Amino acid sequence: FPVTIMEGKVQLNGTTGQSVDIRCSSTATIARTGGSTITISPVKVSFSSAQSYGAATDCNGTGNTVITSTLSATASDNVAYFGGELDVSGVNINGTYNTNLTNGVPLTVTVTESE
């Protein structure tokens, strides 16, 4: 399914009226050189408009549909917004963190056409 990745959001490109299911992993881990990691949990998602973190839907694994939506003719309505909490307790937060380093675990998002 074609998507465009942007910071914190995913733009879905498809046919107007097409129904899609969104699934996403409930956690991710960012790491920095030297081994420090920070868990992002829980990961949440909203569709069509950004919502406050508390109002967004919990991602609960790529095997579970968390949002089903119909694509609009307006591209800005076809956006999934993602966010998560970072637990930095006891972690050296200095440095650059990402999921591509050792011990990093990316957020996985699956988008499929609804049946």
C-alpha cells in the first residue's frame, strides 16, 4: 500500500472511498551509540486530524486493526498521526538516538485495504 513517511505522521495515497485498516506496534526503542536506549511506549495513533495524546488510539500490535477509515479526496484528511511517551528515567539522554542503532527497535505500521 503506498505511503509517504514524514515525522510523526504517515500520508496515505489511494483511491477516494477506499477503506483502509491501520495496525501498529505498541512500542518502539530508540538507541544511541554506546548502548543507551529509550523505550517509546505506549505508541498511539489518530487518523485524519492530530489529537491530544490522551485522546488518540493505543497501538496494540501489527496483528490488530486499531483504525479503519475511508480515504477522502482531500489528501490532508488521509493522514495517520503517531505519538508515544519516552521514559527517560535513569537514562543518559545526551546524544542522538534513533532506531537504526544496535538495540533500536522501529515502530512498525501496517496499512491494508479493508475487506
